[in-house]
Amino acid sequence: MATPTGITLKELSKKEGLLTSGHRMCAGCGAPIIVKMVLLAAEGPIIAANATGCLEVSTCISDYTAWKIPWIHNAFENAAATLSGVETMYRSLKKQGKISKDIKFIAFGGDGGTYDIGLQSLSGAMERGHDMLYVCYDNGAYMNTGIQRSSATPFGADTTTCPAGSVIPGKTQNRKNLTKIMAAHDIPYAAQASPSHWMDLIKKVKKALSIEGPKFMNILSPCNRGWRSRTDDAIMLSRLGVETCYWPLYEIEDGATKVTFKPKEKKPLVDFLKPQGRFKHLFAPENEWMLKKFQEMVDKEWEFLLKSDSGRCDSKPSGKASGAE
């Protein structure tokens, strides 16, 4: 099957994987799936920076690395700042004629290192206009350090710092909409994607890397340890996140919003929540109000997004998106 970008699965399977096997990410983790897809979509030389987190600690252990590209590990808070400095140096050297290659710059960070600890350096890099793509793999908590809540943690979720019990019923606040916050920096491109919809993800990465200036992508990344789900449910949960509109697929290009997938029949949010142990308490009779409130939050955001949609949806409405696994 050919994608709208002219790429086929057969062609992608022949490309060299730039994140090798043998890393120490958990079985079924969404992050390495996402990184492999992003790097498959990229063409030419790439330099990557990686905020401290699960991806960093598990892919570069002591003398060993799973990366086949130049890769920089930095502190939790400054992946965007580090890569913006490298990108600036590259432009200077290219202007001096010391480098002729066209190099792409991609930063990876989890939601803790992006939504929270790294937000200041990310905001600065976007505002300064550096030619780079920042990819957030969003698993909705600080999974590497013990499953603490982040501002990406969804409403009602049970974490070690907002535990569901007799005092509070899990997280009582809605999650931050970082994709729209990044778009508000007036950058040329921001988008949301999911590994379940590989065609949409590949197309968005290719588009982002073809645009000069700062770009941001937020990608849903299931974590079976933190979500308390099965190790083989990552793609299924990613798909349900999209089909319930908890995680809508859209892009904002030069200020114009375009929804890139609209489910034919929007599934109820409980379909996404039930397979996850972190939401188990929401199905107790006394917490029925939370399920209702959560559904209302999702419905409100989806309706607002549809009203903002300025372009024709790329995918035909269907129960299964073209390119869904």
C-alpha cells in the first residue's frame, strides 16, 4: 500500500533502522516504535538530542548505544536548548563553507521533559526560530522515575503522586494541551500523531522536515508499566485513543488547523479507559461522575477542534484509518 507521500510499506521495510534492537526499553513500550517510525520517515543525515527519560537511559547504557546516528544526551530540561545550539553552529559552519551537507535536527523527549521540566527551553527554541523538529513521546506521566503525575497526565488517572483512594480519586485536573501551546508560538508546523496510524505519522514527519524553521510533534506513547495494560496492547490502545477522540490527529500549518483523521463512529471514551489499570477506580459506582466529566471534556475539545478545522480531512471517515495497524 502506497502512502500519500509515495512511500510504501515494502520500501520502508528496506530502509536501515537507525534505532537498533538490543536496547533496554520495556517490552511493548510505545517510545521505540515512535522513534523508529520518525527516523524511517527522515531522509539524509540526522543529528538527534534526547532529554533524560526512559528513552535515553534505556538506549545508551555505559559503553553501548542503540543509535546509529549522532546522538546527544543532555539533562532533563534542555534537549531543545542543546539542539538549538548545535543547529546554530551548523548554520555558521555551512555559511563559512566548512559543511556542505543538508543536516536535519530532531529532539526527542518524554512528556516530563517536554510539558514540564523542559518547557522553558522548548519555548525558547521555538520562539528563536531554530530549524529543528521536536518530538514528544507522550506517555502521560514521569514513567522513568516512578510513575509520578505530569501536566500530561489525563484526568482521573492513578499515579504515585495522585493516587486513587479515599482522599482523592486520582488526578483531578485535565491535561495540558501542549500541541496548541506550541502552535501559539507562531511556528510553521505543529501536529499530533499516533503509532497506530503509521501513514499519518510518516506523512507528518516528512512534512515537518521539509519545512524550514521550528516544528513540534506530539505523539501518543503507551506505557504498559504506567498505564497498567498488557504488553501487547500498545497499538490497540493508541488506536482507541484516536477513535475515541481522546487523542485526535490533526496538524496546524501556518496557523491553519486541519484534522487529518475523523472516525466514522466516535467510540465512547470508556473503550480507551477500560484496558488500563490506572483508570480502574473510575468504574466504581461512586466515581461514575468522573467518567461522565471525562467524556464531556473529550467531547468539548473534539467539537472545538472540528470547528477550527480549515481543511478537508485527509482520510475518509471509517472505523479503521488507512494506515492503521
